[in-house]
Amino acid sequence: MQQSTNDTESQLDFVTILLYLLLVAAGFMCIYSSSHGTEGFKLNLETNYGKEIIWIVVSLVMGGLLFLIDARFFEVFSYAIYGICMGLLILVIFLGKEVNGARSWFELGGFRLQPAEFAKFGVSLALARYIGDMDVNLKRRRFQIITTGMIVLPILLIVLQGDAGSGLVFLSLLLVLYREGLSGAVLVIGLVALVLGVLTIAQGGTAVVIGVLAIIAVIVGFTYTNKAFLRKLALIAGSVVVYVVMVQIFFDKVLEPHQQIRIEVMLGLKEDPQGWGYNVNQSMIAIGSGGFLGKGYLKGTQTKGDFVPEQHTDFIFTSVGEEFGWVGTSAVVVLFVLLLLRIVHLAERQKNKFSRIYAYCVFSMLFFHVLINIGMTINLAPVIGIPLPFFSYGGSSMISFSLLLLLMVRLDANRGNELDSINY
Amino acid sequence: MRPDQSRSIVLRLAVILGGLILIIRLFYLQVVSDTYAQKSDRISKRIITDYPDRGLMTDRNGELIVFNADAYDLVVHLPMREKNLDTLAFCELLQINPEDYGPLLKTAKDHSFNGKGVFKKNLNAAEFARIQEGLYEFTDFEIETHADRKYAHSIAAHVLGYVAEISRRELEKDESKYYDAGEYLGKSGLEQFYEQQLRGIKGRKHYLVNNVGQIKEKVNDGKDDTEAIAGSPLEISIDAILQEYGELLMSGKTGSIVAIEPETGEILAMVSTPGYDPDEFAIKNLSQNYPRLVMDPGKPLLNRAVAAQYPPGSVFKLVMALIGLQEGVLTEETHFSCFGGFHMGSLTVRCHPHPSYPDLKYSLQTSCNAYYCNAFREILHQKKFANIEEGYNNWRGYLTRFGFGSTLGLDINQEKGGGVPTAEYFHKIHGRNQWSYVRIISLSIGQGELLLTPVQMANLAAIIANRGYFYTPHFARKIDGKSDIPKQFTEKHQTGVSPHHFATVVDAMASVVSGGTAAASRINGIEICGKTGTVQNPHGENHSMFIAFAPKDNPKIAIATVVENAGYGASWAAPISTLMIEKYINRDSTTTRPDLYRKITGTQPAGSSSGNNHSTVSHSTDSTHAAIDE
């Protein structure tokens, strides 16, 4: 045990830590830019950037504490942590404070805490522990059901709070399952379903059905086929028709009008600059007006004029876009890409399955957040209200992502001592 | 058990692909497309315009004519940022009906430009004070000040022109992109012609605003801001006293007076009646008065001095005499017989009784028609011309050089060119060169297709006063205190008639006033040279015309007066002209001819003010109207 502590020091992955610190620093600059007001810099805890300093410090301290705790602690107590997180998710539905129609925040003496953010931590640990268990074979139905349940439970709870966006994040864990042996066909079918769904909403179900049937007819016409193949095609055609009809019904009958509009605006079917699309429109103006090099730090006209709603939280990327231009946005994207690639690299070098799966959980959720958050600021993704890790203002997101990432570094640093799994 | 590590490659590729998609999309938004930069400027920057004072106008003696007064507009910045405007409170502040709010806002939006539309124009002083006070609650709205025009004297409305809001078409035509919708510019007269000098240069202050339209700070520390530069004052050639006097003499009549300083071409007075008070067209009054004045059958907006065209009648004989002398076909001693008119086969151009064998001078004094019918033959059918076309074009060339047949190019709008037919025109009617002077005989006595504007007639008087040349008549004297007026007004135009040929004509004109047809209008102490004209008007009473200049030597003023439907030239146009000359030369408030003054101002000339106006009288080719000359 003593020895492992020493090893930790020598094996810290400084590349990850450096990327992390760069992102946090860049994020802080943007929060300062979007919330500094007319006065100069003041270490004032009333301001958002002042509070963000606290969150950064807390994150670093807590991250540091991780290194004082035995690496095995998290594996051993992973189910307990998962349980606590789920408990908080249930509690917040009853005790939470309602913000923007979602009851997903605890309010503690002026500070807000969002359990959904911390749930990422719990779910990752539990999933790593469960799948990492030598006896688990993902090909067996029983394990598939349990795994699915572990992921779906937090999604349900978070959706119940009225914060569907944060819930969707957990779907990204499909990537972990993929890495651990889930058939790639599941992902492909998922993607095809997504494309068909979008086409159904955009073009109408009838057109999609006709199109798919036409394609199948062409395939039948141009290929020699045996009966088995034809039967398969018929099955596919049948599934597509059922699916498209269901999507159409879901969209028309189940979704509320405001939800329909969100989706339509995102798909570019509707111009709605004064309504819901206002945020995205303002976001694109801010980013688009940055040009190649940006307007200069603290010189963004849209940032200064508070034109972008929720700029310091969900739309923090607009501040990068406006003040640092394409060079700045690309740099941030590249930093995230490097971090994600580094995480994959770390994951793959783990000898311990728990560590590897945990690292992939971190990877999946970070990837989802980055892709969707940046995507929504430039109208490539629907605005589902999830923060940009390390950038967006907010303690819950800052702390949970820091812990997620730093625990991975902690586990990685300990990899030399994890030749064998824990015996329970 | 442990799946293939190659799946990590797929995930790595997914990350790189995702990153590339974001970067490419960002490249499109930030570098390729410029619509967002434009939108950003539009919503986050606000340009506040400082309107400069428009240049003042003073007369040739420094008398103030046009100056400025403030006018206020309520403008709305678009798109409006305030989503929940308290419409009722706003309407109460403006004291308008809440039902009108929507339509007014729509109008403002429809006519908006550069993110700004005029919500309510030309607030009066009370409205301004009240609205200014409560407007801070409505950040999308703002009061803008601009100058309105005020007039020290109610004179010369046609000449001064007016200022009004820029029209959509003018905006589209404005290649310099100087104007914004809702701004004002000179629409006619001098206000229009000297718009660039008078308007000055707008100042522009650039501000950053926030999402609710409050000004945050100056853009770029104000480095792009410009100060307003006041418009240049314009000294115009009008003599306010003379102008006012002319308008008084012409009141109740239809017609015009144009007085020119021959030496410079500066227009001393230009009267067109019926007219209007320039204040009726001040910005704040325009919308109220415009429809009425446009519909008025008397056409008060028409500047008859430049836009009405009349056959010059006997006045034209002066030109014929000068051409004949220059061509060498007439001399002082040339006589033509006249037995009650000019007879040629079945053609007769009647003349009035006078001694039957006049010489040149006498022919002008008595205005003998037959003399000029003969002179026309001599001018057109000289041996040096191969055919009638050459002869005609030679004659027509003189007219062109006298400034007839096309616009002179004054510095006000509305000007018409009059009419001098081309040889081609007669070829078409009579066949190529199948015509002679007989066919166009009425031109010789200033009738037929010949049309002149009053300013062309006044310019003719100036040409004779100058003995052969003229400067394009104009109003600008000094711009911004300097004499560099547009250079077309300082170029001397020669007519091609030598100075020594003018003596006979000038002498004849002097005797017209001293003892001829205009003797009744003479002014003691001023040697006035003049020529009466009366043009038969098939639509009603004849038009009374007179052109003159004075003094005979070293002339100071050349003048032309036309009184429509007023009968003989001697009865109305001549006394009005001589009273004007007296006023200008003596600069005396009392006239030596109170009898004339009473007659002109006290009684209405027959048939005037009837309202309908044949400003343009045309005559058919072959009809030979007798000019009824005195």
C-alpha cells in the first residue's frame, strides 16, 4: 500500500492533467468575459467568475484528495456510490428547486447542486465494476438486462425531474458496451433509425416508406435472390414501415407543440428566430461574427451586450467563437479531441478491466457533452441544455467532470499495482 | 472474453470525425459566411447620426432668406428588443389611440432602413417636451432632431424649392449611400440643386448596445466616429426687394417675370404666379399643403418662368433683325414695302397700319410683319445655300446659339427647352427640300412652332444688353462665402452676331419705350430699351409680353415679363417690366409712376386668374396667325 502511493507520484499522466488544466483555464477566461460586467477584475464572490474560481479550487482539492484514497476504495464502494447517487436523484424530485421547469437542483445556502451531474460518477463506477467482473458475459441475457437497467434507471429518474437532456447523456454509455463486445450492428441500427426518424419528420412518413420500399424493390430487381434473402428483406421492409409509422405518431400525437418546434427548428424545417430558435440564432451570430481571428478577448460585441441567452452556462462556446474566432474554436475542439484520444489511450493501457471500463465511461460522457454542446451552439444538435465540460459555469458540472477525469488519472497511475483483481 | 482492441480504433476515429465535423462547420460559419458578422453589427451596434445644420441662404445684399428651425421625429430601432412593451403606457405618452399603435409600427417597419424606422414625424414643441420626458422607459424608441426650413420672407418659393423626406426611389438612386430612410433632402429649386453643398456632412457616432438596446460604450473608443459638418451657406443672386416687388406686381395674374444681370447672368428676380408661400412647404407643413397645391387648377407649383413655353411673337423680330444684319442680307437702310401685310399668292400675313416702306429700325419700332416675312426670305434663300435645308440650318444655328430650343441649364429644376423645329421636321411634312420660307413664314414673326420660355426671353434681353453674348442664367453667387460657383455659370456664350450689329436694334428698342408701342410705360431718368409682344392665343385672351433692358449703355438689368391672357404687351407686361427696372435701378421705395403702379396692382387684367393655363401655346404649321402688333 505504501509503495503504491509512491508509484502514484511517478506515474501520473501529465498529458491528461495538462489538457485538463488548459481547458479549465480557457473556460474560466470565457466565463470571465461573459460575466465581468463593466468593472475590471475583482475577486468578488458575487460575480459568476468569482464563484467559478471557488468551483475550480474545490475541484482541484477534491481531485487531489482522490490521490490520498486507496485506488481500490472506488471499486469496492462503487455500488454504494451508485446507490447514493440514485437516492439523490429520487430525493431531488421531491425536495428540489424548480428552475426553468425542471426540478433537478438542490439548493444549499445559496449554492445549487445538480445530482444528475454526480450521477455520472456513480453510474460509471457501478458499470465498470459490474462489467469488469470476471463472471459477467455480456452475451447473456441476464447480464444484458442488468446492464441496461443500470443505465436506464438514472435516465428515467432524470427525465422525471424534467431534464431530458441530462438524461440522454447516459445513452452515450452504449459506446462503452460497444467497446466491451456489444455488436456494432446495434449502433448501426441505432444510426439508421435516427436517420429514418429525421427523414420522417422532415419529409413525412409516406415519402420515407415509399423511398425505402423503392430501394428494396431495386435490390430485388437487380440481384439474384433466394427465398431466405427475400424473407429477410420483407422483414426489414416491415420493420421500417412499423418504425416510421410509430415515429410519425409519436411526433404528431405524443410530443407537445413546443417540443415539435424545437425538433423542427433544429432540423432547419422552421425559421423561428424570435421563439425558441432565438437562442441558437443569437449563438450563431456571436460565433459566426468572430471571423477567423475573433474580435479580441473581452471585445465581443455580442458577449458584452448579453445577446446570447445562457451564455455563461450552456452557450459558453459562443464566447470562444466571438472573441477568438475560428482559430480559437478550432483550438478548443482540438484540445477536447486530444483529451478524448488520450483517454482512449489510457483506457487501453489498463491491465485492470474495471479501470478500462471506467475510463471508457468517462470518454463516452465527455464525448457526448462536447459533441452535443458545441453542436447545439452551431445548430448541428438540438438544444438539450447540457454544459460544455470544464467551460460552462456551474459547480456541479465542474466538480463532477473533474472528479470523473481525475479519478481516471488516479486509477491509471495505480495500474502497476493492479495485476490481479480484488477478491471479495 | 476480452474483445478486440480494434474497436478502440473505431472510437478514436469517431472522435476525430466528430471534431472535424465541428471544425468544418465552424469554418463555414466563421470564415466563409459573412451574414453573421453583418447580423452582429446590426444588432449590437447602433449608429447615432448627428445632423448638421443645413446651409442658410442669403440674397445678393446679404439679406437672410432661408434659415433653420428644429423639427423632431420619434424613431424606433428595429428589430425591437423589448418584447413586452407596455403599449398602453406608450400610446398614452404619445397621446395616440392604442389601435393606431400597430399600424404605425408596421409603417415604421416597412420603411425602416439600417435598423431604424420613423414612428412619428415632426413632433411639435409640446409633444417633443412631453415625449422626451417619458421616453426613457421605452428603450427601442428615440427622438431624433433634424432641421426644418424657415423663411425670412415669403418670396421665391419656386426658386428656393423645398426640403422633404427622401423617397424610396431617391434612396435607391443614391449611389453614394449617404442617405438613410426618413432623412430629408432638397426636392426642388436651389434646395435640390445645391443639396450637396447645403446639407453638410452627417456626423456618425458608433455605439455598442446590449440586448435591451441600452448604450454600453463607444465602438473602438470612438475612433470611427465623425463630427457633423455644417452645410455651406449659399448666397443667391435674387434681390429680395425686387423679388418681393415683382410678386406684388404679378399678384392676381398668371404669368412670370425673369430679371437678369446681363454682365454676369445672375438672376435678380424670378416670379411665377400663381405661386405659394415657401413656408407652406416647410417640412412640418408639407403633408398638409401638398395635396391642395398639387390639385389646384391654377398650378401654383409650376414655375412658369422656366417651364411655360410661349411663341415669342414680335419679340422675335429682334432676333430676325440681328441674324439678317450678321448674314449681310439686311442693313440699316434695307427697306421692304408693306401694304397692310405680306402677300404671296393666296398667302397673306396681315399687318397693322403704318407707313408703307419701313427701314430696319422703323420696322422694329412699328413691329412690321411684312418686313420680317421678306427678311426671312433673304436669310433662308441666300445664294450660298444649295437648298432650303442649308439655309434653314444656318438660321436655326443662330437660334441655338441664342439659347433657344433647349434648356439653358439653370440651377433649378423644372426647366423646359422651348421649341425650334428641325429641318427634318419640315422635310417630313412637305417632302425633302420641297419647301421654302413661304411654308414656314409664321416662324419669321415668332409664331408657328417656335416656343420660348420666359427665362429664354429674359436671356435674349441680356444678350442684346451685352451686345452679343450671355452667361447661363443662374442663382448661385457665393457658396460658403467663396465665388466658386459651378463653372458652367462662368462660361461666356457667344451668339455669333458681331457687337456692331446691335446698335440699330438697341436704338430701335430705345425708341419703342421712348416713343413707340411702350411709350406709356417709360420711366423718367432711365433709358430703357424694350420690345413688346402680343401673342394670339387660340384658347382665350392673348398673352402680353415684354422684354427690356436698362440703362441703354452699360445695362444693369435685363427683363422679360409674360402675363397670360392679358391682351396687348404694352398694356400689362411693359409697365410691370419698367416698374421693376425702376425699382432695381433707383432702389427707391416710391415710384415715379404711381399711375402705372395703381393700374397694375389695383385692377385685374382682363381674363387673368382664370386658372386654366395654356402655358404652352402651339400653332399649326400652315396657319399664319397674324401677330397683332402695336
